[in-house]
Amino acid sequence: MKVDGRAYRSIWPTPSGDAVETIDQTLLPHRFATRRIDSLEAAAAAIKTMVVRGAPLIGATAAYGLALALRRSAGDAALEAACSALAATRPTAVNLRHALDDVRAFVAPLPPSGRAAAAWARAAAICDEDVALNRRIGEAGLPLIEALHRKLARPINILTHCNAGWLATVDWGTATAPIYMAHDRGVPLRVFVDETRPRNQGAALTAFELGQHGVPYTVIVDNAGGHLMQRGLVDMVVVGADRVTARGDAANKIGTYLKALAARANGVPFYVAVPSPTFDWTIVDGVAEIPIEERPAEEVTHVVGRLDDSRVARVAVAPAGAEAANPAFDVTPAELIDGLITDRGVFAANATALARGFGQAAISA
């Protein structure tokens, strides 16, 4: 995708090959800058502090972080220690585990002297694969938007939550891939962008990238979604996910579950767009089995924004000393999801359909 007319991925190797560069998402939308990641510690910090975020991008960053760690020490103990350090950074997004398992399995049979180079190559391949997966998600979801436009014979209004755009992946995005493709095909549409408290990934990131691509959007407060659906102003909801279970339960940014409830109450189709590595085939019940990350209370009690004099500042929005809970995700049960838009097609959110579509052994729900 593009920023100010220049094509970017969200992460890329430096020309010298001694590090990777990534877009510092903590500075958006007020400042566009990149961050250099040249060590295991730098990769772990970037993931934990949300310089990079979004399940696919977290996985890609972890893969490069593991490769950088192996340049320092590539023995078996060092390999396992690096995997453990990176796995601990964000517990909910399963792409992180998949990427680390992928690179570990790829390099483990090799002698230590060849592991770092092999890991670097595998990390680059994971990034390329992510771009291809997200493009196929777009191709799978595009007909849903086109069909809705033909049926209603007017511009389509799509609501999304958090950021499941190209900034959350290596390119294209998950929930946004069909939107970008529909826009580029000339389908008239508008995206209602939940601000997505407490970190405002919708207002800061989704609005930024949609604007850069020329897609019409309107930022709304998180709790406006149900009102808009009730008034018939939302035609479909498309969100991403950080983990999807074998029966189709989906963990996504906190607040997604409420959107699914409102969508079901108002007859609005609710879709979750995810690439294959976001599925966790080892678990069934998302509410009981998906670990929910609890992030710092300061993300709730404080916000970062640009002041009228253009300075960017962090300000308190709660009383001094206020206690705050900050669960980062919630789980939307499969029965509230009308379809999972994946790189293999659109599937019903149930164990049988997903097992058939992905060649997995059926798991009893």
C-alpha cells in the first residue's frame, strides 16, 4: 500500500541485511516514522510496546527477531531461549506462535553455523506468504461486497473495528483487503471506523490508511455502532481476529463481541477476515481457552493526541490514581459470525465447515 504516494510494506529488511525497518505505529497518525529492529531485544520490545501490532505483523516481526537472535548465538539452547522470549511478548495472537514454530522447525535440523541465514530467508518468505494470503482474502471477500452493492443498488456502508488493515499485516490487511479491492473496482462505499478505545487503533491507524488510499471513511465512537445498525446505516460488519478456534470462535480487539451482538439483533451480516495462520486448531472453546492479554492500566487512564499548537502529548482522562482494567481482547462466539473470509474462501463458522475447508480432522464442539 502507499503513504504519500510511496509504496510500503509494514516491515522490510534494510539494504545491508543487518536489520529490519518497520513503521512505528505508536506515532501514527500524527507522525510517520520508521523504527530499526536489529536484535532479539529490539524485536521483542517492538511487539510488546505495539510499535508493531496486528496478529500477522507480530508473527512476521517475531520471525525476523528469531533470525536476528541466531546471529548472536545459534545453538539449541539459544534457539529455545529466543523462541521463549518472543512468545511471551503477546499471548493472544496465535500467528506469533505459528511463526516461531515455523522458523524453529526450519532451522533445527541445520548445523548452528547455517541457522541464522536460513532463519532470515524463512522470515522473508513468511512475509511474502502473508501478502499472498491477504490478497486472497481480498479476492474471497470482494464478491460479498459486490453482491451487496448489486442488491441494494446504492453505496455500501461497512463498519469495522480496531485496525485489520495493511498496518496490521505485511500488506493488504485482512478486513480491509476486500474493501480496498472493492474501492479499486469502483464500488461506491464508506467505512465506519470505530475509534477503538483504549489505544484508538481505528481512529489512528485505520482512518490513516484508508485516507491514504482514498477510501471514504467516517470515524465513530465505539458505542455508536449499535445505533447506526438500528437506523439501517450499516450494511455489513467486517473485522479481523488474532485467533480463531477450530469451531470458529474469534478473538479480536475488545469491543468486537458487542458489535457482533448488535449486528445479530439488527440483521446485519457480521464477517471475520483471517488468514490461515490465525486459526488455532488445538482449541475449540474460545471463551474458555483463548488467553486474554491484560495490558497496562495507563492505556485506559491516559490518551495520546495532538494539541491545537501541533504538539503531541499524553494526557490523563481519569482521576489521578484511578484503577482501570484493560483486557485487550474479547471472544465472539461462532454462532454470531455469519462467515469467515479466509485465503481459502468464505466458510461458515462451525467445526465441520472449517475442518472440510482446511483439511483438518473434525474436532467435536
